[in-house]
Amino acid sequence: MFVRTERLFLRPGWPEDLDDLLETFREDAFQRTVAVSAMPRTREAARAYLDRPRDPRFPHFFMYRRGTQGAKLVGGVGLGPHGDEVEVGYWIAAAFRGQGYALEALRAVVEQARTLGHRRLVAKHFTDNDASVRVLEAAGFHDTGDAHLRYSAGRGEEALAHVYAIDLERRRWPHMESPDEMLSA
């Protein structure tokens, strides 16, 4: 499964991605923002990460910025089962944060989730990650009011995480509503 956005090409990981992934995954600042488990830092672990089987209902994409000098790894985004819910997660390499790539990719994956028949997505962010709040809200997610401790291998401990959600059956993007849709919501 492949998705093309204005600036990005979202695609599954390939063996050729190994060096790009290792460069990014070895950054301590990156590891700290990973929610549940640390990303692989060795060549063998990264190869196993790329080779693991994927459920087609829960795709994971690597974000590559398209450009005249070739593609550059920007981050990753994907869906995964989390209990009875479908969780979306994403990461951005430190050099590309603050440039709108997370929002661009997240919107594309939300649309992909809708196409796959998912009705609701949740996303969790650590309370010290204000950038994720801005990205999630801009993508149409809302704060559910729920928060709980969640283990972070990158931090080596649990940290408080807020839960955001988006109802995929209700509407597309808040800024795309017609006046009639707003009245019926």
C-alpha cells in the first residue's frame, strides 16, 4: 500500500531503508518520544523490524520527502490494534520536526483508515509533547479527557499520556465542512 501527499511518499519499509532507519533510530531525542517500545538501534534489530509481518488492516508507512535530489526519510506513521481500539502513531526525525510533515502524513493515514473501514481512531501523546497536541487537533482529533500512565522504553519509565480520538464516520476535516454539515453535527 502506497500513499502520495503533496510533499511525501508514504510506503512500507524496504531493506534499502536500513541505513536511514538506523541513523534516525539512534537519536536519543527520537527514542524519548517513542510511546511504547524503543525502536531498534542495531542493524540486526532494524532488519527484523523491517521484515516483521504486517496486517493489511493496520498499515505502517515510512514517510519520505520527495525532492529533486532523491527521497529523504522524514518519519513513520501507522495504525495498530490497541485493545478494542485502533491506534494511530507517528514519529518525525529531529531534523524534520516543525515543518508540517506529521500533519500531512497523519491526514493521509486518517483517510486510509476510513477507506479500510475503521470507524474511530485513538492517538496517545505524552503530556510533555505539546507539538503532538497541535498536530492531532489540526488533524481533527479531540481530547477525550482520558489520561493514563503509559510505559516508554525510550524514557525507561511510565509517563502520563493523554488520549485523543477522531470519529471517522462523522466528518472529514473540520475546515472542510459545509454549512449544512455544521448544522446537522
